[in-house]
Amino acid sequence: MDFNDSPEEAAFRQEVKTWLAENAQAYREPLPLGPGDIRIAEMGREWQKIKARGGYAAISWPTEAGGRGATPIEEVIFAEEENRYHVPVGPFVGIGVGLAVPTIRAHGTPEQIEQFAHPTLMGDILWCQLFSEPAAGSDLAAVRTRAQRDGDDWVVNGQKVWTSWAHTADWGILLARTDPEQVKHKGLTFFLLDMRTPGIDVRPIRSISGESEFNEVFLTDVRIPDRCRLGEVGAGWGVAMTTLMNERANSTGESLLLPDVSSLVRLARERGLAEKNQRELAALYAREQGLKYFQARQLTALSRGEQLGPMSVISKLVFANVLQDGSAMGLDMLGLEAAFLATEDHRVTRFQYGYQWAAALRIAGGADEILKNQIAERELGLPGEIRADKGVPFSQLPVGR
Amino acid sequence: MNFDFSDDQKMLADHARQFLGETCTFDRLREFVASGEDYDRALWQQMVELGWPGLSVPEAAGGLGLGVLELCLLSEEIGRVLAPVPFFSTVCQAVPLLEQAGGEVADSLLARIAAGTCTVAVANPDQGHSLELGGNSCLDGALAPVAWLHCADVLLVTASETDGTAVLLSVELDQPGVQRERLAAQVLDSVSAWGAAHFDKALTTVLARGELVVALNHKLRLRSAVLLAFEQLGGADSACTMARDYSLERYTFGRQIGGYQAIKHKLADVRVAIELARSNAYYGAWALYTDSPELPRAAALARISGTETFTLAAEENLQVHGGIGYTWEANCHFYYQRARLLAVAVGGPDQWAAELLESIR
Amino acid sequence: MNPQELNDWLATARNWLQEQAPDYSGKARQGLTMDEDLALGRRWQALKSDAGYACITLPRQYDGGGGTEMQKILFEAEEKTWDLPNTYFGISLGMPVPMLLRYGSEAVKDELLPKAIRGEHIWCQLFSEPAAGSDLAALTLKATRDGDGWRLNGQKLWTSWAQYSDWGIIVTRSDPTVPKHAGLTYFYLDMKSEGVEVRTIRKLAGESEINEVFFNNVYVPDSQRMGEVGGGFKVAIETLMVERYAVSDEACGGISAERFIDIAARARIGSRPALEDGEVRRLLADTLVERQGLRSIHRRAMEAIAAGHEPGPEGAIRKLLIAKRRLLLGAAAMDLMGPDALLYDSSAAQSNDPVNAWIEAPPIRIAGGTDEILRNTIAEKVLRLPQDHRPDKGVPFNQL
Ligand SMILES: Cc1cc2nc3c(=O)[nH]c(=O)nc-3n(C[C@H](O)[C@H](O)[C@H](O)COP(=O)(O)OP(=O)(O)OC[C@H]3O[C@@H](n4cnc5c(N)ncnc54)[C@H](O)[C@@H]3O)c2cc1C
Ligand SMILES: Cc1cc2nc3c(=O)[nH]c(=O)nc-3n(C[C@H](O)[C@H](O)[C@H](O)COP(=O)(O)OP(=O)(O)OC[C@H]3O[C@@H](n4cnc5c(N)ncnc54)[C@H](O)[C@@H]3O)c2cc1C
């Protein structure tokens, strides 16, 4: 058992440090952007290009796919080192690199892989994920957006919602219903959609923090050529599963913008509140650190070529809940100061941002309750949910609001 | 980084799990309690045959010369079945104390432990007893409660000399100067036994003195925390499995209770806590193994997660069982009570929480 | 009774307790076996009955107190400050006796109620079975017609105090061919009837009050039926609604906030009294806040009952919270005691001894509605959420 870098890992880390020192100079200080400033997407694209040129865009991917052919541990080492800088990384780039590309690689034709995978890694294409709809979130297979065949094209009508970074994306991955007479999981098809196609209307949604990182996307007679279909007609659910698996494995959402428990403990100490909250702080810290070492165990498993089991979903589950509990506690300790949003004090804004972001994180990419169901069913082997929709054609299902 | 146990270590754990699963059943625990025996001598004898007492005793002294990582895994397996033997005090605590103290007496004790002819009780130095060592290394005074004190062969205890210097003593318990008894009051955890001793000019050997004793005790505490965390982990994991199995068997309102989200999410919460506790325990194991400067923080993390998780798993296991969980027959009580016992052994949650926060700068 | 009269009445009651209770509580109970303690309890019930303090809301003609709900609450709160041997009568007087009052004939009430109220008789509640707990309507104990009466065959489980009981109330399956809730019939019966066998169950610690009860062709006259044939489920629910209000002790039988303060004042964390520790103070504050809230809910509910309304589902909130609180306070006090908590005396009063308070806490989260079932009740009855999926609905019992 060895928690430290192996000699090869240490050498890689050193190499990365050196490279970053040369290439990430511009990111020594926090970016001159307020929260929600969309210019960060373009900055992210630039940084992705720099990484790609340095050979760090797809560290753990095989070389034939344009990657470096290194281990997942080296991937993490890079991220750790990269995160010492205020680099513009986030979903604006991550949706493409982390979700779209693995899905395209798994289900795409050679031409699709050629057309999309490499350019995405190079920062040439930014993506968004057009899955959720007003009546399809946790129950994603309930999507109603309709795609109908018309010659060599598909014509798409419907509405997507919560589409993060649709306003900056070049392309989108889209899940649509091609056959409403099938049971709900069977009538879906997966498409790649050029976001400049006529008929797409992206409207920002204002979130609780006042920012607009996600959108409603209205699709009116949007034409998608059949060559932009990913996978077979009616096989969209299986394709989307690949995306979701990558989403759940990738998303923890750690960021320099968010508070960690150590900073909470320091704050408590400063305010003379550490002792009073000793047990709670210690428990929170133990959850946070437990997650860190859990991820180290997962990486070890990955680097041995093992598949990750159902417990991998706890990364997001635990992270989001620790973030919410910790941020709430931090805000309590800050007192009335914390009630004012427009403050210059970086620490106050971190707890505020943490508190608001945690609420989103507990829902996005698999809500807490859904993840617990998964753990109960897949890890513990408990029965699945009673489903009123089994075997019923989609067009005959009851609908709520 | 290679943050996992090796295949050989896992194999050892698998063997241990199989052996303990077959021998140390709930039926056996119940028989043990009914018999009023001090500890399960037959089981201990089998462990001796497997070489467990000498697992981490150097080969030169007749042991297997394995390390603390193997000990962690065995502790988890022992925690899983709640084996009523003085494994923790003899193997996890006494062996490293003796090894670090060194000297002829310590070496011969190690050899006896490895040979399976000696069990050891260790008095927790935090427990607030104050024993004074008189002339000729003779000990007077009283000591209680200490696990297995009434039935162990040797006691390791810290006392002070008249000038206040701390000394680590070994006391052969079968001697005229020592009166012992099993504590008559009911012990919270029915599968462990606790004793009291009265010393009247008891003969002792000084194993270490002064600063060294303080250092040894400090290390003992951290080590105990990590190894107990593995015991807690084993207990939590088997309590969770037991609850899962029952929830699949039991039907209410025409459905398995494991199908209701109240139960599914409850058990998912327990399972998540176990995964975090396991990760913290592994980190503790690594810190112990490498004698890392991180050890105080790692030990506190392991301990806090372990206590919280075992408590949760034991309480909710009983709850999932409904009324049957409250009966002696259903076995839930073994975990329920052990969880509380382990929570207060080697320092309670408040103390460890304070120490953990200390480590954050 | 106007507030002034109520105050005077309470002052008298308090004096009476001060005079009488010491001979029946605390030291007087130390070292007693369960049998001896029960005998003491019976004497206490009789004494109370003579003074009008037993079953205060039941009519005087049956040796009850003939008083109001308010008097009962006030007296019980006062009585709870003493550690009296009342536990044996909790179920007996809490459920079967009020049900007998509602459903018994005059002659039967004249004969049996005074004996129960005076503690001469104990009544038990024979509802749960091995495969019927939360899902009470799944019970299988069979009742078949036999002339003017019924024959009972089957098994009950978890019957508290059955080993001391003279009478019991029982729910049986009289018709397995109709859906499960519709085929039940409710009786009271003499526990000394031929064919009744009681076996005590060993529980996780201490002396046991729970039993298995086997029925081998036990005869019950039809005159002892309570409610309609096939109407037993309704009567059972009525009984349970009364039960959820019978728990009136706010520490739920465990250590009170005051007792916890007492322990924390003597324990030390580091170099300071634990009572000065911020964490301990927070736990206490939470406990007191919750207690105050529950007092209000409780009082409101009791007043509703006194005014003749049915008890609402708020009773579920109360039980859910006090049971969990008892577990929390017990565990916290044990943490403060350190290794001393490892040794305990199972005969010590649960209201005084944290270890016993903790060990005996789990069944409270289970008996009389488990935490999960209570949450369902709150979700469905208070918040009006839909019921869980129920595959057993409408299906004849013998086809499940
Ligand atoms: C910040 C943010 C960014 C997002 N970005 C994107 C994006 O880029 N692209 C995209 O496609 N989507 C995106 N989403 C949408 C996200 O995937 C959905 O919000 C999520 O799947 C939940 O769906 P919902 O919001 O419809 O909630 P619902 O599914 O309606 O859930 C409501 C509540 O009911 C619970 N619930 C639902 N079903 C069950 C069940 N079976 N058992 C128990 N509880 C249940 C849920 O846990 C939740 O608490 C984003 C969301 C957020 C918050
Ligand atoms: C100390 C004690 C004294 C008792 N005294 C008496 C007595 O005198 N007379 C009498 O008749 N009974 C008595 N009982 C029995 C008591 O009423 C039952 O134990 C209780 O109703 C629970 O039933 P069960 O034990 O069969 O558990 P189950 O109903 O089998 O429940 C097992 C678990 O599943 C959960 N569960 C069940 N259904 C659901 C659902 N739909 N949704 C979510 N979760 C669910 C429960 O909450 C529980 O956690 C006593 C019990 C105890 C512990």
C-alpha cells in the first residue's frame, strides 16, 4: 500500500509542474471575471488549446485516439497541479471532453469520431447536453422532444431545459423521441446538433444566484442530417447511458471557487466557534477526507484495469452534501455579513457560492434520491422501484405537470 | 500511488473471513455468553494454530514477521464476527509496545505470545488510573475496568515512580500479590469481559521509563485508533449486510420491505458511510504502516468515521428488523452494544474530534 | 373546573404524591425482582384509585378519577417526576381499558374495569404476529364459529406483559376469503382460558416483558366480541389511535433534559465541566426547543380529545421525535461517562441511568408504529401525499 506518488508518477508530476510554470503564468491570479461571466467559455477554449498543444488534453486516452496513453492517476496528477492555478476549466469545456467525446467514441462511426473527437480535444468545438426537459429529468426516458424523418433529414420540435452553456456551445448532444408508439425507453434516438442550425432559440434561465449558466432551448422545425445521428434509430437510450455514466463518474465539482472544510474550520477558530461545533466539524471533515481517500481507492482500481462499481456515484452525492452542510455552517458563523451578496471579501463569497451551487449539485447529473436508489439496487441488491410505466407505449402514459 | 491492499494481503483476509465465518457464528457467541467463560479459549487456540497472535511478532522471536497492514485486515474480520478473544489487547496493542520497548523481558514475552502461551491485558493510559510504583519495583493499588484483566496472563500498565517519572510495567498476573475478579456488574457488550485487579506488593518488571513511555503511549493510542477503526468497519459492514438480507426476506403490505424507499435510502446512507469509513481507515493504515507524520490526523479521521458509521449501521440494522431486532434471538444486539463499547474505548468521540481539528492548520 | 380550581386540585395532588410516592419509588424499588416490583405497583395503583388519581378520566363508578383530560395530563406530568412502578399498567390502562369502556356491556364493565384500574388485573394487547407487525392486517390467527362462540387457533408475538396478564384484547382472522382488512374480528378474552400458552422472549438486555402467546383451540364466547364480525380492523385502528396518545412522558421513559444536565455538570471534557462545552450546550438547547414544541402540540391534541374530537395524526410526530431524542440523549450521556458507561446495572431506572435509557431505546422506535410507518402517516395524513404502492389491496387474503 502506498499513498504517495510512485517514482514514475513523481517524475510526471515534476514534468507537469515545469510545463505549467511555463504555460499557465497568465492564471496565477484569479480571473478578472465575475461569477456567471460567459467570457470564461472562450478563455476555457484557449486553455484547452494550450493543453492540447502540450499533450495534456487527453492524458489517459489511448494514443491512437489522440491521447497520451497515460494512467488515470496521471490524469489526476495533472488536474491537481493544474488546480493550483486559476485556470478556466469547467463544464463549458468539460461537457464536450468529458461527455460528448466518450459517447461519440463508444457509439460513433469512424467518420463521426474523426469529425468530432479530435477537434473537441483541441478546443475547436464546445458542446452542450440537450437531455433534460420540463417533464423529463430524473425520469430522462420521458423526453417528448420529437424527431421525425423527412428524407435524409430529421425534423426536430420540442423544448429542452437546464441546458448548461447552450449559449456558448458550438454543438449539442440531443436525445429525442422518434417513436411514441414504443415503450418509453425504446422510442428514443440520439443526435449531434449543430447549434447554429436555424430554428434553435436559446433563452437563459436565471438561477438562484442570479447567474445564467443554464438555458431553455426551444427547437422549432430544426433539421438534422441523418449522418448526425449517433447510434441506431431507437437505440438512443443506450447511447445516453454512456453519457450519464461518464457524467456521474466525472462530476464532483471541486473548484477553487468553493470552500472546503479546512477553510470552515479556520473560520470557526477565528470566530471562537470551533469548540462549540467540534463534533460536527470533525464529522464533516471526516466525510470530506473520506471521499478524497475513496477517490484514491477508485483510481487505484482504475489503474489496475478494474471496472468501477455502483459506489462510484458517491463522489457527487457526498461532495454536494458536504458542500451544502459546510457552506451553511460557514454562513452561520459569518453572521449578518453573509447576508450581503455584493461583498469583496473572497471568503464570504466562497461560502455564499458554495451554498447556492450545492443546491444545484444535489440535483444535476442525478439527484440525491436517484443516486441512493442506484446504490440500494445495484450495490445492495434491493428491489427496483414500482414502475407504473413498464411496458406501456409512451403515448399512453399518464402525465403530471 | 497504489492505495489498496496487495493480493497476498487480501488473500489472508479472505481466508480469515472464511475461517471466522464458519467458526465464530452467532450461535457460538450465544453459547459463549451462556457459558460464563472468560474468553473463547477454543477459538483462541485455533487462532494460535493459524499463527495470528504472532502475526506481527518478528520471525526471530517465533512470529510470522508480517506488518501492521495484515493486522488491519484481521481486525476488520474479527470485528465482523465480534470474536470474544483478547486479540486486540494482545496482538494489536501489546506486541508493538513490547517490540518498541525492547529488552530481554519484552523479547521473552513476545516469544510467549507468538507461541500462543500468553494473553495480555493492556490498561488504557488515558483512563485516569494512578498507580504508584514502590521500592523493588513493587506495585500497590487498584485497577478497573480493563478488558480481559481477570483472565489474561500478563498486564501492561503505565505507573509512576515516587518522583513522578512514568514507567511502563509488565505484571505477571498469576502471582500472590495480585487479586483479580471479573466485574460482576453487567457489561454493556455481553461478548466482552472486563476485570478488576488489586495489587499488593505485586512484582513487576519495568519495560521502559520516562520520555520513552510517553512516546510509546502516544503511539499506542494512535495505533489503537486505527486498528479499532478496522474493527468498527467490519462490524458496520456485517450489520449492513444483515439488514439488507432481512429486508429482502420480510414482507409487509404485499411487498419486500427492502423495496420501500424508506428502507432503501436508509441502507444506501449506511452503505455510503461505510465506504467513507473504509477509505479513512485505509488512509490510517497507510499512515501507520509508513509511520507518516500524518498519523495523528489519519488516526483521528479513521476513528471518527469508524465510530459514526458503526453506530449508524448497528442502530439502523436493529430498526430494519422491527420487533424481532429487539430480541436476544435476532443477534442485532451484538452489534448495537459493541458499537457503543468501541465508541468509548480508547477515548470518546469528543476527544478525537478535538484532536482532529487540532491537525487542521 | 376553572383555572383556580385546577391549580388547587393540582396542589393537593402534589402534596399527596409527596407524602405517598417515596414509599413506592426510587430506593423502595432498588434490588426488587420483577415480581416484587409488580406487587408494589399493584399496591400503588390501588392507593391511587382510592384517592381518585388512577385513570383520572374514567368514571368514578369504576374506581377511576372522574376527572378531565387536563387533570390527567397535569397529574401524570407530576407523577413522572417520581420513579414509580407504573410500567406494567401502561398498555393495560392505555388501550384495552378505554376500549372496554367503549365496547363492554354494563355488567362486564362493572365487574372488570375496577379490577383493571386498581391494578388487580392486567390486560394485554394481542395484535402483532410473526408475519404481521407494521402490516397488522396481514395477521393469520384464526377464529372459527363454534356454537355461541368462537375457537381461536394460531400465534401472537411481542405481547407485552402477557406473562402477568389476566385478560387480553385480540384481533383475529374470521374470514380469509375477503380482502385482508375486511376479514378481521376483535374480541377480549380471559388469558387463563384453556389452550392459551405464554412463553417469554429473551430480549437484548435485562428482564423481559415481551412474550409469544400460542392459541390452541381457545374458546371465546361471542358476547366478548367488540365491534362487528369483519369489523375488527376498524376497532384495532381505534385502539392504536388511543395508544399513540398514551405516551405522555416527554423523556419517553429515558433520561430527561434535567437529568442530562445533571450528568453533564459532573462530567468533564478536557479540563472543564462538560456543561460548559459548546457542543453539549447545543444538544441541550436543541432538546429543550424540541420539548417545548412538542408540549404545545401535545397540549393542543389533548384539548382536542377533551373536546370530544378524534385524535389527529400529530401524535405520530410526537412519538417519532421523543423516541429518537431518547436514543440521542442516552448515547450523548454515555459518551460523557467514558469507560464507566461500559458497566451497568440493568435494574437501574431508565429515567435515571443513561445506559439503561440507551439500551432500551430501540424498541420504542419500533413498538406502537415504527419510525418509518409514522413518517408515512405524517406524509399521507398531514401532508396528503399518496400512499405507497400496495399490491395487497382488494385481493382476497387467502390469495395473497
Ligand atoms: C445547475 C444545473 C445544470 C444542469 N445542466 C444540464 C445540462 O446541461 N443538460 C441537461 O440535459 N440537463 C441539465 N440539468 C438537468 C438535470 O439533469 C436535472 O435537473 C436532473 O436530472 C433532475 O431532473 P428534474 O430537475 O426534472 O427533477 P425531477 O426529476 O422532477 O425531480 C424532482 C425531485 O423528485 C425526486 N425524484 C424523482 N424521481 C424519483 C424517484 N423515482 N424516487 C425518489 N425521488 C425521486 C428527485 O430526486 C428530486 O428531488 C442541469 C441541472 C442543474 C441544476
Ligand atoms: C418492546 C415491544 C413491545 C411490544 N408490545 C406489543 C404488544 O403488547 N402487543 C402487540 O400486539 N404488539 C406489540 N409489539 C409489536 C409492535 O407493534 C411491532 O413490533 C411493530 O408494529 C412493528 O412490526 P414488526 O416488528 O413486525 O416489524 P415490521 O413491520 O416487519 O417492520 C420491519 C421494518 O420495516 C419497516 N417497514 C415496514 N413496512 C414499511 C413500509 N410500508 N414503508 C417503509 N418501511 C416499512 C419498519 O419500519 C421496520 O423498520 C411490541 C414490540 C416491541 C418491540
